[in-house]
Amino acid sequence: EPEVTQTPSHQVTQMGQEVILRCVPISNHLYFYWYRQILGQKVEFLVSFYNNEISEKSEIFDDQFSVERPDGSNFTLKIRSTKLEDSAMYFCASSREGNQPQHFGDGTRLSIL
Amino acid sequence: AQSVTQLGSHVSVSEGALVLLRCNYSSSVPPYLFWYVQYPNQGLQLLLKYTTGATLVKGINGFEAEFKKSETSFHLTKPSAHMSDAAEYFCAVSESGSARQLTFGSGTQLTVLP
């Protein structure tokens, strides 16, 4: 069964550095999402992306965050200048249509030192 | 605005016993409802979904859930627990329509005792 793939599985970065998290959605999916889960807290929505533009974003998704689909397969989340509170598990998801269930990757654990 | 409440952050059942994980939601529009399961060091796997139609929905691994609009509930059940069901379970809601964000509950850790 097709899967959403995320790399790396664990990223350790110094505070203030830029980080890029990568995702390869399922190949025939058109809608892409990022969520995060801070340790011990709920899974929170960050952003959704369709047709090369952001569809929705949460309050968490401020100017430090950006998303891009640089080619036909990758979907990336960039954090420009990381803060300690950005430490979390970041999940990428994709769906075939906007009202179809979202399929999640295994996540990238981001640790900010 | 939507919200999801999962009653019980930890639930323990004996192997072979009924599993009942509770989920209540609030939504100002007709919701889509989901249950996801997360095994250690893995992502979220869809168990089942309710969008429209039949209010009792069946999912993978013998799980099912019933949408009760009057109670704003979407509880997850399985008649007989198996050791392999031990995991964290998340209830989620989205608005119907396109590219809607999921709002998750805080999760319920299910332990299955031998």
C-alpha cells in the first residue's frame, strides 16, 4: 500500500538555525498537510496546501514557517529560525481529494538545542 | 470552531474483553469524524471514518464506531481486545468540504492485559 514518507526521522538543530523537513506524499494525492505534536500534547494542525498554494493555516504557522512543493514529488516544511518551543514531532499527511481521509507519515522528531 | 474531547487518557482492558474508547465533539457544521491509531514510533493510521450515510461505521482490525448526533459522540468499540491493539488512539473531527484541517483529541492510551 502506498505510504507517505518523511525524512529525516530525527533532526537535531541548534536554536536559531534553519531547518527543512521533507515529505513525499502518496503519488496520486493532491492535498498536503503538516501537523505537529509537542511531547505530551495534542496533534495540532499547521497548514494545508493545494494547487501550489496554502489553503488553510493555523495561528501556529507564523512568518517563521513556510511550505513548498519544489518538484512533482516532495513537500517541504521550513522553519527559518528555530526556537526551543519548536521541538516536536512533525507529521506530514496527504489526501487524494480534500474531503478524503488524510494519510500520515511516520513523522520527523525535531529537537532544538 | 471545533473541538474533540476524549474521556480517559489511559484505558486498560483484559485480553478478550470489550474495548470502549469515548469521543465527544463539538462542531458548528456537519462534521466528518475519524479515529486514528498510533503505534510506538509510527505515524497515525486511519482506523475508520464517518462522513455521511450509515451512522455505524466499521473499520480495520475489528473496530467500529457509531455517530450519535444527539449525543455529539463517536465512541470506538471492539468486542474482543487483542494484545496487538495496545496503542494510542486519537479521535479527530473536520468540517465537511475540501482540504479541511483535522482537529484531534488528546488521545487515549489503550493497554491490553494478558
